[in-house]
Amino acid sequence: MLLNIELKTNVIEYPTIERRVVELLEEHDMVHRTVISSFNPYTIQRLRDISDVIELAWLTKSQVKDIGDFLNDLGANAIHIKSRLLSSKMVKHLLEQQIPFRVYTVNRVSLSRKCVTMGADGVFTDIPDIIKHNL
């Protein structure tokens, strides 16, 4: 199981938060079991400058053209998407380019099944026991 840490820096900037989080993950030997995600592309870029080994995921609720190039330019190796993007062309490109994607916030069993069918690498849910039991 991976730990996801979402840095909510898209509204308020927290100086040095990226460095502090990476240092804590290193201190507790959690770097290889953690994904750090953010809606803020600058946060992703700063994290990549700090560590070239940690998994970084950009969060989005919008479709992006040339998603592989965009994520590469950011330094992200994954993306976390809103469920309404599951049927988008972007997901087809993610699958073709073997870019991991996870879906948020999946709180219906039918939607969790769709995520599995569509090839999602994971889901974020408020009801993990119910989702796990019904998959």
C-alpha cells in the first residue's frame, strides 16, 4: 500500500514545505512507499528539484492536451484525476504511454469497478472497506 500525501499549496504557499516533507520521508525511510500529489504544478516542480526518486503525481480535474509531455515537463511520474475524466482521450493517452493514474474521490462501488475496468492504478475513497469488499 502506498501513502499519498497531498500538498494543498494551490491557494496558500507554505515556504519550504516541499523540502520539509521530503526530509521527513527520508528520515522515516518512507520515500519508496509514498506518492506526493498536488494541484499546484510549481509544487511538483520544486519537489522534483529536491528529489529525483520520489513518486510525484499532479492532481487535475481537467483534461490536458499532450499529457505525457506536460507531466514530463513538470517532473511528475503519475497523475491523479477526477472520475469524470475516465472516459476522456487523456486516459487513453495515459494508458498508451504507461503513465500511472489514480482516480479521486471514488465513493460508489459502480465507479470503483469502472476505474478497475479502465485500468486505473488506484482510487481514493472515503469508504475503503465497502469498496474493497465489493470489488
